[in-house]
Amino acid sequence: MNNTLEILSEGQDPAIKRSMSRRVSALMASVRYLKKQQNEYLLFMEEHGWDMNHFEIVFSMSSFYLIVLGPLASSARGRAGSVWRNVPITWGNDFQFDNQRAQQVRNAHQAFSNIARRIPGGLDTLTGNQASDIVFKLYRAMKYERNY
Amino acid sequence: MNGITENWINSIEKAIESFAKKYSFIYAKKERELSASFEIGCFHTLTDFYEKFSKLTLRNLIDGKYRYLTTPNGNPVNFSYVEGLAGKELFVIRQQVRIKSHLAEDVAFTPDIVVIKKNAEITGELDPDYASGKRKFFFVNSSDVIAAHECKSINPFPELLVSFVGMLVAAHTWLLSPTDRSKVNISGIHLAPSLFVGGAASGIHKRMVQSMEKNMPINIILGLHKGSWDLLDSSSGKNRIKP
């Protein structure tokens, strides 16, 4: 397991850990295939110094975002202007979704988004479905966006 | 690896490490809590949609809190729900209410969120084949269903999209065939039966979604993890219905 994935999956439910790990492995297998196929976008990234370590970091962050942080952030949007204002939701005896929790998740989301900005294409790249989508988004940002 | 990219790796890894130190207590959750979060996000999105056209009221709050029904085993009467009024039409939004289908006897299933008529009866029956006849089997009839919605916090794939058609057919008596769009109406107050999906699609899958939305009275709402939560965005072109 690579360092980024290891850090992000520490303390996670074993089922979630497995899902994250499986997704990263599948994406890595696809990117190796793209390399074999001499995929032009992948070649472009390699010409700009990217290797498998870079992709593994991006895929680890993508898996974390899609499996963990994205779903959590779904329930943490501001509710001030709606019928839900100051009404917590209780889910069985286990969880409560309230303003405090929402604020904490929003802070985490913001912090992660800031890190994601260092990746060409930012969060949009991380939400790509398949390795080829992600590689294309990296290429597009790298080629056409000034920051990279 | 050149120096610049090596620095990039180091800086990202450091940032991730400090992110994890600060926030892991927030995000290290049980799988069940993650799927609950996504479902609540979809539920909020749906009520946001309805709030634009209707007056919504939260009913049956317990100590000021909305008690979310999390499985079809619970008696819906003991849980909170949302009541809506649009013009003279009253409707109710609930979670995890089982639907008994008009298609055939014994066909019953539970969508994540269901919009039903206000006067819909939620029936509870003892059945020896369910919980050994010790707990009631609760359901509404599909004739009372306005729209059944499903939430999937995963990336979309063709089999997932197509399986939603099965739910569409089994849950809605008002539907004559999967491609019956007679109830689709641009000024309808109800969101057409929708599949909410966390992940985004690209290329051919996106075309598949567009084609399904164009030919069936449904929505497949993608990219929710990315933040596509506004169903009334003029560019979203979501199907609305007037059943």
C-alpha cells in the first residue's frame, strides 16, 4: 500500500479500507495498460515528469474522496435557508447529523480541497470515474491551465 | 523523477499527513454512516427542490429532532416525515417505506426515498414468512406512489442505470410503459423518479444517461460527490412530472 493511501485509510472501517485499496489497485492496473498502449495523454504526463508514484497518489486521493469524504460532505451542506434550519437528523441510535457535525465536515472538505488544488485539475480530476478519465483530466489541466 | 516532481510528491504527502492528523476523527467512520450521509444529502436535495414550489413541514419530530427511518423493518408511524403542500396538492416524503407493486403479488421492495400521496395508507400486516410472523410487514401500495427515488454513493455503470428502470416500472402505477412520458411536464411540481449517483460519468455512459432521461420519465443525477446538488439549475434540465 502506498504512503498516501495508508495515511488516508488509517482508522477506517475495514470494508472501507478494502474498497479504497481495491479502487487504487484497479486504477493502477488500468494506467499500466494505458502505458502499454502508449496512450498520448499518459505519455504527455510522463514527459512532464510524472511516473507511477504520482498516479498512485492521485488515485489514492480520488478513492478517499469518492468513498469517504464526498459521501460525508453530502449531508453537510449549509441548511440555514431551508426547512431543516436547526433541525438535527437522528439516524437510529448511532448518529446525529447536526450543525456542529456539518461544520466539522465542511472544514475537513475545505482542507482536502486545498490539497487537491495542487493536482492538475483539482477536485474535478479526483472525481473522474476511470483511470483514462483521470489521466485525461490531468493532461488537460497540465496543458491548458497556467498553474501547472 | 526530476526534482520538481519529487518535491510535488513530498509536499502532497506532507499535506495529507497533516490533514489526517487534524481531521481523521471526522472522516474515519463506519461504512453505514457514510451511506447514511449520502442518503441524507440526497434527501436534502430533494426537499430543496420541493421548497421552491411547495410549503414543506417536518412532521412527527421527536424532541425537535427528525427521526430518520433507516430500514423498512421499522413502523413508519414512529418516524418523522416531510409533508408538502403545493397549490391544493398534499404529499408526503418518507424514507425506507416499502412499496407493494401492482405488477404481481408478493413483489415488494424499498426505495431509499419515496414521495407518496398524503392520504396514502401505510399498512402493517403479520406474515408468517416475514420475521416468523412476529413483526409487521409495512408497505404502501404502488398506486399511492408519486415518485420513488434511489441513492447510490458509487460511480455509475450501465447495469446500475438499467436496473433503475426495474424500480421505475415496479413502483409507479401511473406509468404505462418505461418510455411513457405522458406525465412529464415542465411545470410539474414533482421531481420525476430519480436515481441519485455520487460519481460522475464520462463519454459513452454520459450519453446513455442523456438518452434514458430523454426517453423515460426519469432523472439520473450524477456527480453528487462533485457537488451537482442544485436540481433547479436551468442547465440541469431535470424531468418533472404531474401525475
